[in-house]
Amino acid sequence: MKKIITLLAMLSIIIGLVGCSMDEGTSKKSGSEKKDDGKLKVGLSMNTLNNPFFVAVKEGAEAQAEKEGNIDLVITDAQNDPGKQLSDVENLLQQNVDVLIIDPTDSDAIAQAVKKANDAKIPVFTIDRNSNGGEVITHIGFDALKSGNLAGNYLKDVLGGKGKIVEIQGILGTNVGQLRSEGFNEIVKATAGFEVVAQQAANFDRGEAMKVMEDILQANPEIDGVYAANDEMALGALAAIEAAGRLDEIVIIGCDAVDPSIEAIKAGKMEATIAEPPYFLGQEAIITALKISKGESVEKEVILDSTLVTSDNVNTVKTK
């Protein structure tokens, strides 16, 4: 009987050791955020989702991730707050994303977040706006300088090279805001008949642009053309101009070709925009993340096409 008890005791100990080993293995597996379903985990840190342009970027990314079928896409919204975006990136890194995509709120401030990804050995790249620091594998965006040039040349052509001009600028802490303004002003300065009567930032925000335009309208009884560095601001300016009863006097051009601006052009309320389709930007971001995960080489910079959109081509231009 003692021998049987001893054998049972030894068997119990062995079973316990095996159980502990299995528990430890299970614990190690569940302790990691990485999935065991073979999916690529991609983090997308958006600067804001309170803007049709960036909502369309998100939608394009989601559509491409669903099309690929093997991607787990985690999206955060920094709400235009650099501090929150840093926190968002830290959270994504803690979730052990395989690839990190960042659309910066601020080109300088985002450098700290990029460096954190570098330290964590997580491949990271930017879209739309650059990072002024850290190491990114690539940057995907549009030629903001070219877009500014297109806007300037459009006003030059439509107004016959003369007139009183208003420029509503974007966030000047971003390369996009800076370059769209620089490109526009290259044309303005080279056009002797242009006079800039107002130049003010509205931070890519529709409500802010409407208020800015209201003030400019009160101070300037004569305005011939308005360039807003994105469509949200162009639509804000349009609201102010229409409320003032001066829609027929002023040519308005924006940038991005988001759906509301396309509809405004079709309705004859806004003359033009520059198509920088955000939906395609989101798609390209996911395609690039997949390439990086497979170890494929990618260009250091990918510049997507931009096109002038007017009533002549508004019904044929592709934005999705």
C-alpha cells in the first residue's frame, strides 16, 4: 500500500510540473499583443478625424486593409493635439504593432514619436505631412509646392493676371501648410498685376476660416480671388462670402478635392480645387505597410498625383 501511495504521489508531482510548463507557455503567448492568426498588425496614428480629408484617408486605409484580408488595422485620433498623438503612438507601440504609420499633427513635434518607434525597432513611416526628426522608412504624400503653384496659376489665368488676392493659409507648423503657401506665392510674386490684400492662417479649419474671411470682407470692399490652402477653409470662406452677398465677385479655389468641395464646384459656388485625393493616400499607406512587412524595398519618398479640378472636369475626376 505504501508503494502505491508513493507512486501516486510521484505521478501527481509529474502532472503538476507538466501543467505548470503548459501554463507558462500559455501565459507567455497571451502576454504578447501580437496575434497568432497570421495577420499583420498595422498602427495608423491620425492627426485628426474631424476633417473630411483625414476621414477619407482613414476610409481608404480601411478599405485596402479589408481588401488585403490579412491586416489588423488599429487607428487612433490625435484630435489635432501633438501631446495626444505622442500618447497615441506610445499606446500603439505597447500593442506591438508590426508597422506604424503616422499622419503628423505637427512636423516638429512628431519627431519625438518617430524616435520612440525607432527605439522600439518598429518600422515607421509618415503620410501627408513630414516628420522633422527621427528615421522614417518612407514618406507618402502630395507635392504641396506644386499644388500652390497650380492654385496661383489658376487665379492668374482666370483673372487675366491682375486683381486683389486673399490667401488663407493652413497650419504653418506643417510642411504641407508651408509649401502650399510658398508655391502659391511664387506665382503671385511673379504676377505684376496681383495685389495681396490679406494673408492669414486659419489652421485648415472651416469655422476658423469663415471667421477670418468675414473680417477680411469687412476690411476689403474689393476682392477678386481667394486661395485657401485646403477645401475645409475654402468652404468656410465660401460660407462667409455667400452670406455677404459677394459670391459673384470673387473666384474661390481650394485644395484636396473632398466631396463637399466637388459638390460646391458642381453647384457653381466654388470655381476650383486641387485634387489630392485622400482616399488614395490611405490605400497607398496600407499597400506600403504590407511591402515593408515582407521586406520589400520602397522608395524613400512617394509623391502621388495632384490635378486641377474645375467645372470642366469635375464630373470625370476620380477621387475614390
